[in-house]
Amino acid sequence: MSRYRPPTVRGSKFITPDGARVLKEELDFLWREKRPEVTRAVSEAAAQGDRSENAEYIYGKKQLREIDRRVRFLRQRLDGMVVVDKPPSDPARVYFGAWVTVEDDAGDVTDYRLVGPDEFDLPKGLISMDSPLGKALMRKAVDDEFSIELPAGRKTFTVVKIWYAE
């Protein structure tokens, strides 16, 4: 068994101002609070002597590696992000940042907002623009009908309303 992992497909580089703020807050918390706290715990565990059987030391080092990995990821991700804070020139169509009300073929009405892959949260109605539904919604207008393949089968949706939050 090799350690090779195929490269992952990078998500879109767009993000809302709220999403950028959340990622920056996470980076700040990890770098200024969590990492120094874990570093202190590791040095205290190292001072106890034999490191080879010291579970606190081994776990702390593992935690530091995970924090450093996440910090590296967040820094690289934030460097390449484009913060979209203005509505598009054609607000009658669905683009990044749009709130969309859709009705499925069963008559259920749901509101979604198209956001970047770093900030999707389905219970809040935030879907990634890279998801199958997000891709299908792009450039649609009110009363447009589209179908997508879901795990439960093919489903048809109709765009009911489009709006952009300030």
C-alpha cells in the first residue's frame, strides 16, 4: 500500500465577505491562541522525562502537526481567494452570492444561497457553487426549469425567486 494520494480538485476561489471573515477568524484563533496553548502543553510534557512513552507529549505533537497543517491550508486558501461583495451586473440571473427560491416537482419550496466551497452549510441553506445543484442553478432566471441527478433519482426544479443580499 503506497502513501500516494491523487491530487484533489481545487474548489472555486470565490468567497463572500462573511465567509472570508470566518476563515480569517479561524486562522487567527489557531495561530494566536490554540497553537501557543498546545506548545506550552507539549513543553510541559517533554519536561517530565522519557518522551517515547509519554502519551501527553505524543498526542500534543500530533495536535501541533494538525494545527500547522490547517494553518498552512488556510493561509494558502485565503491568499488565492476573491471576495465577492457586489451583486452582478445582471441581478435577474443566478450568480455567485445569489439567494434562490426553488420549487421541486413535489411542490416543496426551498431557499438556497450560492457560496464558495469553503463556506457551504446546508442546514442554513448555503450551498456550494461547485455542488451539482449549485452548478445547475448558475445563470438560471426566474421560471427556468432544470433537472439534476440526485442519489434518490432524477429531480426537477423550477426557479421561483432570485435576490441578492446587501
